[in-house]
Amino acid sequence: MAITVVSVKKVLLLRTLPLKLNEEVVEEYGSHRFMLSHGCRFVLCASGDLVKVYSTRTEEWLHSLQGHTNQVTGIALNPANHLQVYSCSADGTVKLWDFIDGILIKTFIIGYPLFAIYVSEKHEGVLFLHVSMATDSKNECFQLVAVHLPKSAEQEVEAKEMSVVSSHISSNPSCTAFGRGGEYIAFARRLQLNVYFFRKQKTCSFSLKATDKKGAQNAFTCITCHPTDDCIATGHEDGKIRLWRNFIHKKEYTYSTQHWHHNAVNTLCFTPEGTHLLSGGIESVLVQWQYGAGNRKEFLPRLGGSILHISASSDGQLFCTSHSDNKITVIESSFKVCGVLQGLVKGDAVLTDLMIDPRSKALVLNGKPGHLQFYSLLRDKHLYNLDIVQQEYIYEAGLDQFEVAKAAFDIKGSWLATVEERGQKSSDLEFFLKLWAFDERTQSFVLNTTITAAHTDRIISMCFSSSEETTMLVTIAEDGQFKAWCQGADADTQQNQNFWSCDFVGSYHNLKPTNCSFSADSSLLAVSFQEVITIWSPETWEMLTTLCQPPGIIRDLCFGRLSCSKYLLGTTTRNLLCCWNLLTCALEWSSSVEVSKLQPDPLSENVAAFSYQSKHTDLFVFKPSEPRPLFTNKNVCSEKVHRAVFVPREELLNNCDESSQWLNRSQLYFLTQNMDLLTFSTATEEDRMLSSSKQLVIDDSVAVTPFYLLLGKHRQQQQKLNTQSHPAADKPQQPQGSVTIKELLHTPAHVLPAASVLCSMFVNSLLISNTGVQQDCLREEMDSEKEEEDSEEEMEACDSQQELRVQGSVDEVMLKLSKAQERELKRVRKTDFSWMADLIDSKP
Amino acid sequence: MASFKPTKVPFLPKLGEKVTEETLYWKNYKSPVQIKEFGAITKIDFSPLPPHNYAVTASTRIHIYGPHSQEPIRSFTRFRDTAYGGRFRGDGKLLVAGSEEGLIRLFDISGRVALRQFKGHTKAVHMTSFLSDGFRVVSGSDDLSCRVWDVPSAVELSSLTEHTDYIRALAPSKLNPDLFVTGSYDHTVKVFDMRSGSSVMTMQHGHPVECVLLYPSEALLVSTGGRYVKVWDLLKGGQELVSLKNHHKTVTCACLSSVGNKLLTGSLDRHVKVYNSSYKVVHNFDCDASILSMAIAPDDEALAVGMTNGVLSVRHRRHKKDKETLTSRRRRGPSYQVFVKGKNFVPRQDDFLVSKPVKQYLRKYDKQLKSFEVSKALDTALQTWTRTSKPDVTVAVIIELKRRGTLKNALAGRNEESLTKILNFLLKHIFDPRFSRPLLMVGDIVLDLYQQVFHQSPVVERLLQRLMEVLGREAELQQELLQVLGILDTLFTSLTPRKEVAALAASPVAQESQLQAA
């Protein structure tokens, strides 16, 4: 009943693909007419079943190309038209897009799952695709296939004409590359490098030994070819880069080796001129090798996560690196970072709970290694990373790093407590408890206290008291104790500084605590020790009572809110959800549900419980006062849910529908084991979101030139005028001058009339006239007439055509200056003439 | 792109006393000047006039020392027997002293011979003093009497015999010339008023009183005796304000600092303790022998302590001026002006500020860590100066290397000289609870790496043997401490009543002791 109302929305940005097929393209785009600089304007990026378009300058997401039904696995620019892009997907289609306007031009149906796409200028109308031919997924067998695109005007075309180039290739898409303008294609698989020459139609293969004398691993990891020279650069698993030359003669090939990376080279890329070679790996250092200068190199260190892919724009102005932590860095050719596109950082695992920063209302969770990330759900944007560990991160595989394991905010958001851990695997566990104070001036958190040995064993959980007056932190640890920490309780230090110190240490029969929770008014503290829940008064530190419902260890604990504050909820490992009444100290009700996560809504009485049963997760929303759920959603997702959070809404919704009423005050977000962040939204919200995305119009499709700036100013003023006059209008009315300007800017330079002719027209277009609209449509009519004229005068010599056209445009200017009546007269005359001609034709 | 994050040197609090402003103030004394007298020093008194000479009563003579001289300026030696209680008059021109034979002598500071001799006491006079009018002298004697003498005529004005034991403490009021306080071995402190001719107030100290002292406001009275220091509120009719038990032997003397009226007490247990205004001990001076007398100069310029072995130890205050002259002599670099040149320029309101890119300054070991030169970084951290004066930096670098997983590489391939450096560092700091964990790890790795080659170097072998010995001793100590802890635990549990909550209360204490043990 409710699924129609509430739907699950994915909020992930820039999802990293499992096959490392995350390919992004920096595209230079500009008009040739004014001979302007080639500006690198857009970054295209495959993300899930979308291709997203970002602006390099503003780092804003512009729009996305929607249409694929499965993961987009590769994108490549159309070599014939630099405003078009091919994208291939696992759903077996290749689509051709106009990426500036986000229009789907054509769909080619291949019929097999596709895993990568390559194109070359020399092979027009041919796509090279990675196709999986295996029937069962176990023995993967990838083939490189050349597909000839049929020339048909239809939207959807089935591409049948296929020829296999190679039947055994690596699954890694960076192991295939075109060389020297498409004369040959090089592809590597494990220890073998193959070069296929299109002209000779033959393959040369070169192989390396599995290991050399020093025990290095020689397997190929990536390949790139020099744009102008006969040279192939290959990256290897041991971090070596080999430059192969003279491979045309199979016997006389040579290679030189360069070694800087200490681990596998993930990606290689030549700059368009071929002067430099860029390489990147797990170290997150972008290395620029000078081509032909041996060992001279430049570094750009500490870019973020490990580098997965590098691409260079075709004019060599910008480089782009994509990283494992869901990030794209835009780098100038002078080796300076000029932009970062950051999505929700996805580390190896989210160890902390999902939290909401009470001040910024941002979602807080593990981000970069050793950081907490603040992510604004409202704007769907990464805000900032808070460095918790404050240590240099060493990019090395298998190194035991400090990770932020726990974090908690107090109710006002002025304190943040974090626990960082290292050595989970080995025996000696190191951990620190840190307390951060919010600094009003810098608007960020500043380290206040570091507690080195807070407990003798790992901290399991912690929570802040929920009262506004006094802040107190309670930590529970595997050493069987819980500790209460207070601010400034240490009387020995005479300076009145706000450091935190231990206030109370408690334990219960040396049992291991499992969870802790403060009541809504923080007059009670519940700490569960294995099967027993103990209730403490934080003021006197007296144990008030114990609650127990064997068998089964208590897993989650939470107090009811508002009208249900007399209830305490607990979940056990033996599939029991219990609710105690704290006034009678007796069990109110219990229900047999396997609950993996219990999440109370801070703004209402509602509690959400995720239950995992027979490989799918169900969601129940209920009030503690009654054991009947308010809302049930079976099969929310197929993975276990361990983290969830209620996000308070900016403005309350007025939903009367019973099943979605619980979403009125706050929104439920939850994280699955696959690291997908999911949320519930109502139908009305969905509609609003769709309409807002439609409103998003990209306006700056014209290259920035001094001329554009001059016009831009003019346009801005006009737009301002427009918006002032029609504040309610959805889309600002197209300024009248802009049609002329657009035409001016988009027509190829060689067909334009002389500047002296254009000048008056241009100046005219800048004037704001009342009859502008009328003139416009008239002029359009004129154009169509002109075409007719052309068709009629086909018989005339081609030489004169050019002249005529110039003439036509002069006429146009003249006409513009003359009165409308005169023009009408002329038109009448012209139509008369054509009619006459018809008559003449028909008579004989 | 983030910049390199330097190695973080953790600030770990040292166990032991906390540094406060008061301790800094009282620590700011130079090392004591020792002057040998002929016998036990029973009384020291500073002249109220600058240059604040002080009279030291020891054996049969009274010496007067200048503020910085080590030789007496003047000495009064005309005593037949032991002299006692030499004290200045309020104008610093006259000095009065009692003696073993019962005579009280009055000296002019510039003269040698006694101006007056007051006869009347039948036993030794341990305490003498001028009353605040300056014309009368009061004395307390072992013959249980307290007498007041007229200076001009040298006659006895009155005799008060209210005490029932030796009178060993006396303090005249500075505000009222007719009031004085006496303390006696009969455990009482009495306030006498000359106008009534009898005691007006009596307080029970509970122990033989060794010293009494009035606060400048004369609302508070301090008496010392036995191991106790007691403060009485005179305005509340002699109510006990506080009783302090910080010494473990008889407290013999007390005095007040002139800055902030801090109480100082000296005891036979060889300590001088300084109390703050809430009577908590903030500082402690250690001496070589039992302390009999003590005095502090106006403005706390000097603290003089007299001991049973006849040694007078004088501590002078250290001034900032001294330090500055010292440093200015040492420094030969360019002056301060050179460094601040152009940097103290304040931009005007409409100036456009172009900020320079901030350069990140890194320590040498950080630079080496940045370029992954781990062995070199460890060498830098083990340089003599860092090793000795900032061991926490060295340990921080070791921890950083451990975190990077390259500690083994950094320790490998060392020669005898650099290995001795590491082993010496281990020997010195391995028991510091702040450092022991990483250093034990270093020790393990060193043993693993160099097992085969240790016997080649006798130096390294000897160091290792020492390390083994001290480690063995430390292990024994730890074991003993654990035993003590066990005993304490049983004591605590048997002491507390059988209640669950009480058992929990014991655990923080146990933890504290664990901390100390660690």
C-alpha cells in the first residue's frame, strides 16, 4: 500500500564502479570563429547508469545524460564531432549524446554486455568495444570487437556488423590503447603485450617473464601509446614503466625501464603533444615524466585517494585525475591543482555511526582515511573534511592506519567526541579519545582534549548526555567498565580551562558492557552489560535498578522520546525486541524480530527498526507505547542495514497520509553494507525535485572571450530587467539581441559577411526596440525564403553562390533598415514570381 | 592537496607536583649560600631598615650580616653563655638579646658593648623583643615568668607568671604597644595586655608551643608546636581557624612572606613549607639539617634558614635583570631590530594587502621523514641535544616510524657507535611510563636484528647486560607493587560495608594506584 507513496532514492554522487571503469573525459570546447583560446569546459564522468557533466571552472554539476538501464562502463568522445560523446553500458547499448545540451542523438544496440569503448580518428564509423562473450560468469573471457556503425537516420539502430580483433584480452580497460592516430592498437593481458597493425592486419606479441631475478612482478597493468611517435608505454604491477620501441619488426624490439612507483602503476597517459608522460598509482602522487629525457620527472603529491585514471584535454591545458575516494582533481598543465570535484567520500568501511551535525545539519561519517566528512544532504554536496588523526597519511598497501572508529556530537553541536583506533588486526591496539570544541570564529571544530589511555581496552560505544546545561560523555569499553567524562572537573589545575577529565568509573559484576544510552532529559543512563540493563542516575552515580530479559545479549538500547519517555527499548541477539516501562520497571511488551538497527527519531516518538531476515531487510516504524507498527516496508534492500539516521527537515511536511506521516518531521537515511546511502521520500517531494531539475538550464554555452564578456554584461542587464518585470516567470524571456548574437557566434567564419557589413546589424541588435519580436520572426521567414531562392537558382554557377549569399545578407541589412511595409511588398512580389514560374512550367 | 603534516610530539603530563604560579615564584631563588656558625642557630632577625641586614644568634655570639656579604659586618661577642633571641627594634638601631644565664642585653647596632643589662630572670631567657613603642622590652624565660622592662631606666615594669612551663615563643603586637602574645611549653598561647596586667585570651594549642606569629592585620595568630601549625582567629575570640599537619617532626619556626602574606614553616624534619592563602602547601625547600630558625627579608628578597648543625643557609631571590645580563653577554647575533625590520609595519585602512604564501617550516627529522629517509630521521632524533633535553621528541619520531612500519628498517644496518647511542637512550628512559611502550619495542627489534653480531663488540655487550639487569629489577619492583595493590584491595573491600555500590567506589582508587605503579 505504501510503496506507491514512498520510494527509495539514491543520493550517491560519483559512485565508484567496481570494475574500475570510472572514466572521465576533459573536453575542450570553444568556437573557432573568433580564434579564441581552447577552453577546457566540461568534465564528463560515468556514474552508475548516468553520465554526469561538470563544469571545470565552477566545479558544479551541470546535468546528467540519462538513458542507460545499467551501469555505464565507458565513455569516449566522437572523433568526428567534438561536441558528441559515445557511452557504452553493461546493458548492451552504445549511445551517442550531445553532452552540452544533454540530448540523446542515437542508440546502437549491440546485444552483449559492454565493458569499454575505444575510438580513433582514423577509423570513422567504427567503434572498438570490450565485449564479454562468456556464458557463465566464472571463466571471464573478454573480446575486443570492432563494430561498424550503420548509417541510418533512425533513433535506435541495431549494429550487426562486428569483427573480432582479439579474442583474449584483459578485463582492465586501461590495458588497451590506440597508437599513432589509430595505425595500430596495443593491448596487454597478464604478461603479454600484443600490437595489432590495421594496415598489415597482423598481430605482433611480446611477452615478459613472470618474475625477474629480483622477484618483481611483471604483469601489465596499463598501456598508453605516444600520439606521434612509435612508442608504447606500459605500467607493471611492481611499479615499473616500460617504454617499448621498434616493435614493428618483431625481432628487433627494444624497451627501456623506468621505476619510481613502489606499487602497481594504475594509469598512464601521454600529453596530446607527447612531450610528457603522466603516471599514477596507489601512492596518490601524479608523476610527470619528460618524454625522451630519461629520468627527469616532476611530482604532485598528496592528491587524495589512489589515482585510478588520468586524462588530458586535447589542447593539453588541463589534466584530470580520478581517485578511489570518489574525487576528480582538475590540474593545470603547470602542475597546480585548480579544482576538485568531490562526492560523498567512500572509504573502505563506515565505522562511525551516521550522525547529523546539529549546527550545520550536515551528515557526518567517515571520510578520507583519518578524517570525518561533513556532507550536506540538502545541497547534496561535500562540505569539508575534519582531520581527526592529524598525521601524515602514508599511501601503502597493507599498512595499519589510524581510523576514526567512533564519533558523537552533543545535543547543541558544540562538542564532538571521536575515538581513533589502530591495530585492530594485530594484538597491540592503540586508540585515542579526542574531544573537539566548536570554534565560533573559524566555524569548525578545534581539538580540546586528547585522552591517551581512556580505557584499558577498546571502546565499544559512547554517547553524550542530552541535557543542554551540562555536557557529559559516557564511554563503554571491553575492559568491563564504563566511564563518565566531564568538562573541567579537575580541580588540581588552577587555570580555569575547559579540559575534560574522568568523573566516574562504573562496572557491573565485571561483565562486558554492550551499549549505553541517555534518556531524553538525561536524568537516567542505561548501560547494558551482556544480558542485563543497568539504570544509573548520572547526578549521584547510584545504580537505580536492573532490567533483564534472558536469553540473549543486549545489542541496541534506546529511550523513548516525548510522550513515550517512560519506555526503554532494547534489542537482543536472540531475535527479541523488548520494551520496558521505567515507572513500573516491568516488561511492557516484547516481539520476536531480528533487529539489526534501532534508530529513534529525535523529533518525534517514532522509532525505526531494521530487521534482517532471509536475505532481505525490512523496515518497521513504531511508537514505543504500542507494539503495532505505524509503517512497514518489506524488502527495502537485500543487504543488512547497520547505520541509520533521522535527518530533521528544514520545513515540516503536511502529509495526512497515515503511512507517510512519520516522515513529516524528519527524513530517514540509512546505509547498506554495500555503502549505498538510501532514503525515503514522499511522492510530493519527488515531483518537486523533478521539476526543479528541469528548471536547471545551462546558460553559458558560449566560450568566454572579451567579446562575450562585453555582450554578457549587456545580457545580464537585460535579464535583470526581465526578472524584475516578471518575477514569477519560470524561465527568463530570451533577450531579443541574443538570437542575432548567437547566430553571429555560431556561423562559421568563412561564410560570414565582412565586418563592416555586420557592424550595423550588430549595433542594431543591441538596441532595445519594441518591434524586436516582430522583426525576429520576419527575419526567420526571410531566411526560409532565401533557401527557396537558392534551390531555384541551383542552375547557376557555384562561384556566384558565395557572392549571392553575401548579397543576400546585405539585402537583409538593408531590409532591416527599411520599413516593414516595403518588405511585405517585396515578399508579395516574390511569391508572385514563384507562382508565375509554376504556371510557366505547367503550361507546356 | 594537503601539505605535509609534521610529526606530532604528544604532550604527556608528568606524574608528580603540578606547576603553578606560586611554585614558580618560590622556585625563583638562587641556590643557597652556606655560612658556618659556631653552634646551633636559634634566632634570625632581619633589620626593618634597608639594606636589611640580619642578626644571627648562634652559640655565644650574635653576628650581623649584610644582604650579600658572607662575612659578618659586626658581631656581638660579650656573652658569657649561650645567647638567645637577638631582635632588632622597629627603627633598626637597637638590638636586644637574652642569654642562658638570665641576663638581657641591649646593644646599639654601631657599638660593641651592651648599653643596658636587665637583671631579674632566674633562668635562661629564650625570647626577647621590643614592644612597638620602642621604649619597653618584653622577655620570656624558662623561670615561667614574662617580664616587661623599661629601656631608659632599665627597671622591670611588671612580671607576669601565668604560664606553667617554659616560655619559648613571643610576639609583640605592632599596632598596639601594650599587647603581646606568648607561647609556652604548657601547651597554651596567651595574649597579654599590659594595661590590665594580665592575659586577656588563652588558646590551647595541644602541644608545646615553639613559635607564635601575628599576621600584619593582627586578626590572625599562628602558633606552631609539635607537628601542628594552628591558625587562630583573634577577632572571634581565639577560635581555631585551621590546623595543619604537613611536617613529620616538630615545627620550630614560622614566618610570613611580605608579598601576599604567605605562611612559611620550618621544622626539625629539615623542610621549609610554603602555604598559599587557603593553607595548602605550594612549595617545599629542603635543607641539610633540622631547622631551628628562619626569617624572610622584606619583599622576599632573601630567605635565611638556621640549622642545628650551625649552618646558616641564605637563599637570594633571582631577578630578571640577572638573567638578561647573562643572556646579553652570551648573544652575539644581530639585534632584535634587525629581525623585526619591516615586519611591524601596520597597513593603512585602504591599503590592498598582498599576502605572501606561508612557508611551512619543518624540523630536520620531519624533512627527512617527508622524503622517506627513515634511518636519517632516527639519527637526527637521536642527536645528543634532542636525546638529552627533549626525549619526548625522540620517542615521537620512533612512534612515527613504527606507524609507518619502517622502524625495523631505520634501526637496521647501524655500527657500534650509533647502536650505543640507541642503547644508552633505552637505558635512560625505558622506565619512564610515558616512553616505556615504544622503547621496549625498540629494544625487541634491536635484539632481533643484531643477535648474531653482539658478541663482536664488548661495549654493546656491556650495555645490553646493564639493560638486562635494570629490566630484571624493574620487573621485580612491578611484582611487589602488584602485591601491595592486592593487599590494598582486600583492605578496601573489608573496610567498606557490604553494598554493591560501595564496591564500585573502590575501583577508581585501585586504578590510581595502578597508574602510579605504572
